[in-house]
Amino acid sequence: MPRGSTPSRINKIHCQACPLTGITSGEIGTLAPGAHADLLVVDGDPLTDLAVLTRPERHLRHVVKAGAVL
């Protein structure tokens, strides 16, 4: 990551790397029919505070994997 990056920029860089996984455009990074339904629900805004993603015991509320709430 570039030094001094904001949480929003770091999340954007991460999402831009998704095509490297071989997943087709439209299957990830969106909530839509036919898209992969993996989702983390946290009690905060990871665009302004990355700590909500690094402290799951404190911030993680739900995990959705392949459309099912775990």
C-alpha cells in the first residue's frame, strides 16, 4: 500500500485486485442476482476506520458465505 493511504483507498486497491482471482466481472463487488454472496457485516465504516476489519471479535456481526448467514 502506498504510504499514507486512507482506509477508503486501501479498500479500493483491494477490490481492484479481484480480477486477478479469475472471477468474472459482475460476480463480485456487487449485490445483485447471480453475484457471489460473500459478505461481512461490521458495526462500523471500514472506509473510514480499517480497525473494524482487523478486530472481528469486537466489530464482526454477521458473515454471509455463498448466500447463507453463518
